Amino acid sequence: MRKLNFTLLPTLALALGAIFLVNYIFAGFLSKNPSRVIFLTFDADMTHRMLWEQEMGIVKQWYDQELMDYLVKNSIPATFFVTGMFADMYPDLVRSLASNPNFSIQNHTYDHRSFEPNCFNLPVVSSDNAKRLEIKRTQNIIKSLTGRPPTYFRYPGLCHNTHDDDLVGAEGLSLVHGQIGSGDAYLRDPKAIVRNIMDNLNHGNVIIFHLGTVKTPGTLAALKLLVPKLKDSGYKLDRL
């Protein structure tokens, strides 16, 4: 029978202690790390083309009521980046969202024109004054509907430069950082949307969705998979 080498016991104990300490510290880090908080955000886009399609009856509406009902029924915190044109089209919806303490309404320009060229084929805002008008017009519309102006701003297509950032800041708005695109635009596979998000959580904690229209057919199904998965993974949901 091989004799036990008792001289190794102190080394073994030290190694086990180090493993326990690392696990303890790491667990504490996770519990205090702000990135364990996830913000679900939804872009309420409206362009002149989208407005025309609804007026012509091509599209019934540019939001999914079932998606809204899911968020409300399950008390899921959410932030809506709303274009002024969307708010003009659906004032009752915006008022209803703003009245829910789990939701917040933020600024996404007036008609979803890009602040910089070559941005997903979006029309481009022509000047700094026009950019300021895009921001101010939407601030006024949302304030008139909800009683309070937005405090955050999101660029259409996320296309911008530092000059744009200074311009937005001068209007008293904060930019959102650490954003993850869900990839829900035109994607029908909800599992692919969830996989895209979970694979990129180390890059940010603000997830970008859209309001579940014909252009985002997999959003609601993806949410129903994602929300419990995030909670089971130790994440907390909040609004901006």
C-alpha cells in the first residue's frame, strides 16, 4: 500500500483555500457589478414612408399590442425611444406607456433621419440647426403628452460623431452607452435573437429591440424566451 505524503497537505489546503477565496470574491463582484442590471429598450420608429404606408392601409399600425400587453402583464421594466412622429400618430399609446411606473419614454428624433450619412440607407438631417429641431420638436411633443421631457437620446441607426454628441449634450440630453443590438429587424427566429443577445452581454447591458411590427416578426417570441433566461442567470431588469 502506498503511503500518504502528509507533507503535501498544507499545500493542498492552501490551494483549496485560494479557490474558495476567489469564488467568494467573484460572487461578490457579480452581485455588485452594475452590468448585472439589464435595460430592455424598444425603438418606436416612424419615418415619412412608414406614415404613408399606414395612411394607405398597407400597414395596420407600427406597434405590436400583444408585445405591450406582455410587458404590462408581467411587470417588466422597459424604456421606449420614441420618435416625435410616432408620438403624434399614437398619442394615447404614449400617454398610457408613460403612466406605467415600469416604463420610461425617451427621445429618438422626430422622423428617424440619420445624423450622419451612409447609415442603413436612412435619409440624412441636413444641418446642425435641423438636428437641434429634430431633438427639440420631439422633446416638446413628449412633454406635452406625458408631462415630463425625456432625459435620454438615441441616434437613428446609432450613427453619430463627437460633434453630434456635443450637440445632443447641449440640449440637456444624455446618451446611452453599452448598447447591444438584438438583431430583431426582419428576423423571424426568436432563438437566433436570444442567442445574439446572450453572446454579447459582455459588451453592454442596454438591449435594443423594436416594437414588434411587420419588420420585426420575432421580437415578442424572443422576449418570452429572453426574460426568464436573464432572470435565471442572475440579471435584474430595470428602466432608464
